[in-house]
Amino acid sequence: MGEFVKLTASDGHVLDAYVAKPAGEPIAGLVVVQEIFGVNTHIRAVADGYAKDGFLVVAPALFDRFERGVDIGYEGADMEKAMSLVPKLDIAAIEKDTAAAVAYAREQSGKKTGIIGYCLGGSIAWLAAAKLPVDAAVGYYGGMIAQFADASLKVPIILHFGRQDAHISEADRNKIATAHPEVPIYLYDAGHGFNCDMRQAFDAASAKLARERSLEFLKKNLA
């Protein structure tokens, strides 16, 4: 459904972004932020899904600054490859690249623009709600959110976590809830990555419910 385009960040860096457009006039713009596995088959499918729901979707390739074309899976050598990329992440650079995607989505849609992110992207969605010109945000199991729990949020946001997430503790979730009691935090009987049907941790019931909540929230705040 989608196609790749080139975006230019504020510092001149040129990155790829996957763009999926709705059949008719978009409800709004939506930036989909990747996990640590690149703009892979799953993230493109997520983008396509939200385009079918009426959004103009942009998924920026946040690893382009140090390796282009990252599109990897979730097992064995692919997982090792993904983990090897983590130390190269630069949050400030990611924010610039995400901002470029937000600007593109807003320009192309001519409407409000939201952001939704998974894993790494969940943390970026949280930061975007404090720092970027988005109108709403959704974060799935962002492992760094607790680290930035004191962020001053400027737009509505909801969060999704799995109770069995081995990467995000109950203490971390409580830290976020204490800092921002106004933020809805939804918990599911699932582990990390429960939304991804390409991962062993996929939980269909949790993924379905979380997506329904996300879609309702996005339509309410962006339409």
C-alpha cells in the first residue's frame, strides 16, 4: 500500500520514511515510530493498518543515521543484530528525525497529527508528547519512559504495558503513574512486544484491545 519517501531533518540529515495513505481524505496525520528492528515488515503493516482506518501515516527510518535499510526480524541472529544497534542510538537525533516525520505528516494531511510508537518508539512517543508539535500520542511498552517520567506533557497520551514484561518493571510503571496520574495506563496479561504478530510474545486478545483503545483515542483527539 505504501511507498518510501525522503525526509530532511532540521540538521540536514536525509532519511527514508515509509508513507501509507488512506483511500480518501485523511482523518489526520499519524507518525508510527519503529521498534529496534527498523521499519520492517511489521511496522509497515502497522502503518498500512492505520492508513486503512483513515490516517495518513509516516514511519521514519530512525536508524538511517548509522545504517540504512534496517529491516530485520525477531529471532536468533536478527535479535542479536537489533541489540547491537541499541548503543548507537542518539535520542536527540531521533527527536530531529521524528520531528521531520511529524512535519511531513501534517503538511501532507493538512490536519492534526498524532504519534504512536512501539518499544523504542513508545519511549519516543512519550518524549514527543512533551517536545514535538504533535496533537496526541500513544506509547506501547516504552522501556525508557520511566527514565523521562518527569517530562512536562503538552498533549493527551495513553500508554500500554504488559504485566509480564520482563523489560519494564512494576516499579517503573508506578513511577510513571505517580508522576502523571492524568495519563491512562492500560495493563494487559502479556509480555513485551505483545502487539507484534511476528514475535513469540504476541498476544492476540491484548493486541486487539490495545489497538481498539488506541484507535478510539486517536480519532477522538485528532479528528
